[in-house]
Amino acid sequence: MFPFWFNPCLSSDTNQFKTHQERKLKFLKMMRDGLEARLAALNAAIETIERQMRQEDTV
């Protein structure tokens, strides 16, 4: 799943290390963005169900 994290071809060269870190950071940010979108969808679904339940109680 994270093939670039354990890349044995990376040497101690500073430029390669920096490139590796940038790729890892970009990947993690993409994961975070996807999780934030999923969390927002879950929160919206929960809010909708709670609102429907409150409306049923008042009817």
C-alpha cells in the first residue's frame, strides 16, 4: 500500500530524501482529504436522521 515508504533504492542523498518526504507528504494529504470528505458525508447523514427522528416525535 505504501511502496514508496520502504523504497530500498533511496540513499542518504539529501535531494532524494527530500523528494521522498515530499511524495509521502502529498500522499498523506490526499488520504486526509478523502477522509475529511467521508467524515463530512457521515456527519450529514447522522444530522439528517436525527432531524427526521425529531420530526417524527413532534408529529
